[in-house]
Amino acid sequence: MISLLVAMDRNRVIGSQNDLPWHLPNDLKFFKQKTTGNTIFMGRKTFEAIGKPLPNRENIVMTRQQSSFPEGVDAIHTIDAVLERNEERPDEELFVIGGANIFRQFLPHADRMYITLIDEAFTGDTYFPAFAEDNWQLTVKEKGVQNEKNPYDYYFLQYDRM
């Protein structure tokens, strides 16, 4: 199963200058909870923004370059290679974690989307692609806890492809 995992604002902003435009620790905990013990898939720029392989996860980076990556990171050069890998492991959930171009390429193949929707507008230069909501069913909507460390209204949403 291919799942997209993203945090975005009400205008679909997901990044600003290769970083998150907000600090939301509860979203980071959600990300860790969902992805630990699973495979995460990202583009090269997202990997460079993170700066290292995330522990207790299989880290796969899609890149056109013949870059060398640190131990614990596998490079894949085509979307077909990822789709083939997904078919070989039908019981595994593959988490696509960004960036925008990777989300755009995988949206037609995704079975599920986990979206942390932050009910604010941020300045950014990277956006999650628009998607036709009639192809998706909202199966989970949970309001996140707002406090001094998590100062925004936000929701954990799960969409499953119909």
C-alpha cells in the first residue's frame, strides 16, 4: 500500500526554502508513530533537508542523480522501480513523505493519504498537489491538541481511495 504522509496549511503550503514553515511537535510525533518500523520514501531534496537517515525505518530516496547516500539509505531512480517494489510487498505500507514533485508523481498511485491540516496560512514556496476529493473518502478526522508548544488549530485527516 502506498500512503502519502504530509502536513500542510489551509492553502496546501508544505514548505518554505526546503524547511517547514511551522513548528508543530505533535505532528512530528504523529509522523514518527506512523513511520517507525516502516519504509519511508522521499525525494533527494527532502532527504537533504532531513540531513540523515531516519532511524528504525527503511529510507529510500528517489533521485535522477548518481549521488552516493550514507549507509541506511537506498537510492531509486524511477517511479516504476518503487511501484514494482510495492507490488512485491503487498502487505507493507510505504510512506511517501515528500517533496512536492514526489507527491505529485505518487498521488495517482496512492491508496491512502495522512494529512495534518494546519488551519493557518503560512508563506511558502512548496505546495501539496490539488486532488479530486470525489476520488477519496475522509475516514478519520481528529482535532489535534492545541497548547503553547502546538499553537495552531490542526487536524489529523486520513483519506482512503474510493
